[in-house]
Amino acid sequence: MISFAPAVDMFSARMGRPLADVASAAVDRWTVAPASRCYVQPAVFLPGQIERIERTEFAPLDVVIQGLKGDFEVEEEATVALRLRDVDLFDGVL
């Protein structure tokens, strides 16, 4: 089945129009897991290993080093499920 929806969405985004909100189209919504706090344990690494990290790809260097050193808590948001009707899932795109 050929769908032009991705191309239309891309064109709409380039024209400055907001993209459709998936949550607003949901028929039903429920919480799978409530929000919680999670303790981040320090990673296991060799002495001097962290100092050798020069750059990172997906986060700033200080955030990565903080995550490796651990010993702090983070707030995890609630996991929410949505029930959608009359949608197609094609290559991971609704």
C-alpha cells in the first residue's frame, strides 16, 4: 500500500505547520507504569579510563561522565499506553 502521508507531513513541517499529535488522536489512554525515582549505580571501569574520554556522540561530555560515575537518583516519567484506531504502521511510522 502506497501512502503519501510521510511526504505530506514533511511538506507541512517545512511550511511551518505543526505536526499532528498522536496523543490527541488516541481513543483510550492508560498508565502502564507510574512515575518513579531510580538510583543510578556507578559503572565498573578501570582506573584512569574516564579521563581518557575526549568526546561523546549522543550527549555532552559532562553528562556522560556524570552517568558513568553514578551515585545519584533520576526521576523517571510515567509509561503511558495509547489505543489508536484507523492507523497504519509502516516501517515504524504511524
